[in-house]
Amino acid sequence: MIVRGSESLLVQGITGKQGSFWTGKMQEYGTNVVGGVNPKKAGTECCGVPVYASAVDAMQAGTTFDVSILFIPPLGVLAAAQDAMAAGCKKLVCLTEHIPVRDVMFMMAEAKERGVQIVGPNTAGLVTPGECFVGFMPAFDPAIFKAGNIGVISRSGSLGTLMCLNIVQAGFGQSAFSGIGGDPIIGTTTRDALEALDADDRTEAVVMVGEIGGSMEEHAAEYAATMKKPVVAAFIAGGSSPPGKKMGHAGAIVMGDKGTYKSKKTALEAAGVEVLATPSAIGPALVNAKIPQC
Amino acid sequence: MNFEEFAAKPLLAKVGIPIPTGMLAHDSKQAASAGEALGAVIVKAQVPTGKRGKAGGIIVADSAAETQAAAEKILSMTIGGTAVEKVLIEQRAAISQEYYAAILNDADSKGPLLMFSDQGGMDIEEIAQSQPEKLRQLAIDVRSGVQLSEVKALVEPLVDASVVQPLADLLCKLYQAYADNDAELMEINPLALLDDNSLMALDCKFVLDDSAIKRQQELAKHGTPDKLTGRELAAQELDLKYIDLDGSIGLLANGAGLTMTTMDVITHYEGSPANFLEIGGEAYTKATEALKLMLDNEKIKSLVVNFCGAFARTDVMTEGVINAWQELQPEIPVFFSIHGTGSIEARAMLKDRLGMDSFTTMDEAIQAAIQAAGSAGGANS
């Protein structure tokens, strides 16, 4: 998924410590924040924008928004997401980790019915370098993000950040960063993110950052083989992880033959995607693929 | 969180799914009296792992003496690394057919998935491989729940017509148990059709969604906690994600993806990681505690601190590490790679207080750490 500077953003949970800190960072960078939500502080202002009791209230007060971001604790996320969807929002960015999976499934069912795109849960967000970001990514660090032509997809925020750093160190830049989240059930899969980047005018090539667990990378590999644009390389984290253990992310677990590094590597290589031994190998891979530098 | 059979089955009974009459025994004396009371029984090891049967942890017995002997044998076993501490002794019933039934959280359909097979008692992955037509699946809308008519249509091709209705009823109850208990997996294998044409759950596997424990605290008391090392337990109390490994390179990183990758890259350069330790997410302020914990491991010969801050601010994490370093004054060499949110402040702090620089890339920091571990006599096994 991609977010661009023309889109307007509502921040649910804007008054919290993280909510207000990152809202300030997003605004400084150029993200168009139009309002926030906190039922207990409705009628006040935070970060220079009005605070509403709910997303539906914001909408009824005439504040329109394209995207909503949720800085909400795990057990409150389902209600907040339902509120945003009821307000007509079509794009939700869900940062929260450790939401009960049953609540996530309720969100996903409602989103499907309403045609809403959920990014996450457990994502670090979306960045369009030089334009805007939604989430808690260091978009403002020029060593990591620079406007360019590479679309980057990552299940992990920290590792996605490292990959973006390596891309910039190698003299390239990004058209979009799509953090999709480390949970076992997420709204936007690697494959969905590939589709969006394939259709994006600014993107000329794609870099994927995956991890062990689930079968998203295998599904993505099938699609990568059919794309107009090259998926130049992928890094899959967790090749050295012991089986049967959750490696930090709830979704990063190998069960039997499912979710293994080998299965993902085989599928990606069959689709013509180079699988990197270390994230720093991305520079040479992009040069070899003759992707124009910026 | 895994639940052993004896803790999972009551969840089925609660929604009206028949289970065998049984008793839990912790020693051979309890087993003998259970055998006395129950007659022809099956004695089953209670451990949080599958493949008990193959390991010899399931024995049939027809008298109190046999039951006692079976229990004694099983209670002396270690299965999947766990010493058996209790057995479940259940009355045996005459079985005419065994089915498989399970409901789980499915990533592909993003909702509950009901799976049914008439090839019960087997490993379900084997059925999926060898006889896919014998394993039928139904994606369920979590909002409306399971529909009886859909379940009937699911099982119809695989079972006798007389069984369709009672079986579909039972599977709807299984869905209830799955939904009420925030299950990641609720599985009955085997689900038996008895000689009198009634149905009974002969085994049950229940996995509670870890993210739901905070609203299922009563239930979670009956689960089996993961087997942890001393350091892993200490980390859990601090709410840190820590896993002990066998190697000599300690690593501290932020975020699950970056921490796994640090392990991978250490392995790629032929070093061996001593641990997985992540201080990302909300834990990024706990760098001091994290460092103390990992330095407690004598196997560590060198240390990599790899921060790439997104949400986690590297200045806050680095300050924590420096504080701990100055307090503990460890003698092992440490190598930093710091990038992302707060990195300018973090690098300045590192220079100022420890007189050290961050490496330009993670790879360089890791290679330096591996070399240092080698020269410290910590050759990687």
C-alpha cells in the first residue's frame, strides 16, 4: 500500500505520548493531519488540529480524511477500527501489536465487506520519501529515506528501516515504503503490496523484506513472476532461527514444514527473485539489475 | 499457550461435546484406584507435545493392576524433552470410526477455518499430503459464526447419512468452544463414532492465542507455560523477548525482524549467536535491564548492539546500554551499529561517554564481533 502527500490523515489516539510525538513528526515532514480522536478530550486541540470524540464525530463535523492511523492499545483497536470504518474511511493503518487475533478477524471481515484497506496490525507504517509518512518510521532521516524509484515492502519496521538505509547507502532511493506488519493475520499482504507497487507510476523496481512463518512470501513469489516490474531481490529474516519458537513477531514461527526459510527462498528464486544473504547485499543486486540510481 | 489434554477437554464438555469419563493421576497409587473405578481404560501421558503415542506414552489397560503398571511406566518417561508428571486415565469405548475436526485462525482467509476429515487418528499434515480429498475445509465469517447448513454440506460427502446431523451439531459446538476461549487452535483428533452411533471426543488440543491472555486470565491459569531457561524466565518477568541460543556472540537489537536478521548475518559470517534479544516496540526503554540479563551468560565472548530505530528511539536505547555498561564494566568487547530515529544523538553519546564509534554497516560491526570472539578463545562451535 502507498500513501501520498495529497491524502489527509486522522489520528486516533492523538493525545497519547506516542500519538502526539509521532503526529508532530508526521506534520513536520509534510503529512496532512486534519484531526485527532480521544473521547475524553473532545473539543480540545492537539498538535494544532481539533480533537473529536470519535472518527464518526469528526466526519459529521465536516472533517474529511482519506486515511486513519490508530495509536490505540490492543483491546481498544477493534472498536476504534469499527469507528473509522463507520465514518467512511477506506484506508486504516494499524500500528498496534498483540491485538487478540479474534478481534483482528472481526476487523478484517468488516473491512472486506466495506471495501476498506487495512495496513497491519503490527506495522510501522507507510512512507513516500520527500512527501509524507503515516506511522512511526524515521522518514525524516536522509540517510535512510530518499525520493527514488524503488518500492520497498517489509513485514518488520526495524528491518525495513535497515533495508532502506542500505538502499540509500548504495546510491538509490525509494518511491514508497510499505510496512505491512508482523502479525499472523494482516490486512495487506506482501502480494497486495506488490500489486500496488506494480501499478505505481513512480516505482521502477521492488525490494521485498520478509520473514519466516506463514506463506505470504510463497504467494507473493507466484505473483512476482507475472509483474511488469522486476522484484529485484528479497531478504527473508529468520533463516537461523530455531523451529517452533516465536521469534519476537507473533507471525514469525516455523511449524513443521510450513513457514520455513527454505520454502520461501525456493519459491522466490523460482520466480526470478534474488534472495540476499545479508541486507547489505541489496546495493550490488540493484546495480547488477541495472536499476537507474538517483 | 498450549493446553494439555486434561486441561483442554473440559472446554469441550462445557459446550456439550461428550468426552470419556476419566481421572488424572500423578502417581501409581492414584492410577490403581482410577483403574479400579473405571475398568477397561487407556492411560495417556500429559505433556504439551504431540506424538505421545509414537513415544510409547499411551497404553491400554484392563485391570487396576495393569493400569498401575502402565502409569508407572509412563510416569518414568521423558517425552519431547518433558518429564511426564501426570497421566490421564480414561474409560475405553468401542469405536467404529475415527474422524478429525479442528478450527483455527487462518491467515489466508483472515478468519476461522473449520477442517474435517474422516481419516482421524492420523497426523493431519499427512492426510493433507496423501489424501487431500479426504480433508474438507470451510472458511467461516467470524461475525455471523458457523452455520449448521454449511457444516452439514461440509461433512456430507465423507460420512454416513445417519451421522450428518449429530456430527454437524457437534462441530457447531466445537466452534462455540473455539470462539468462547480465544483459541488459536481447537482440535479433536480423534473424534470417535462409537458402536452405538454416538460421537465422542477422544483427544483435544487447544492453543490459546497469546495476544488474548490479557482478557482470558482465568483460563490461562490452566495452560502449560513454555519451558524456559532461567534467563528466559527473568526476561519474561521484565517483558523482554529473549531466547537462549548456543553461540558466543551476544546480540542486542530492536525489533523482531532486525533481531532475527542480526542472528542470520552472524551465522552468515560463520559466527554463532548466543541469544535472541529484542528491545523494540514498547520495550525500547529497557536497554539497561536487557544488557544485564544477557551479560549473565558466560558463553558470550563479544557483543553486537544493532539498533535501527523506527518507533524505538536509538538515543533512548543507547543511553540505557551506556548506563548499564558503566555500571557493570564488563570486560567483553562490544561493537555498535546505530541508525535511524535518534541516531545522531545516540552516536554523539557513545563517543562522549564510551569513546566509541558506531560502524557504518551492521555487517562490519558483526564481522568485528566475530573476530573478537575468536581471538578471545571463544571459537565458534
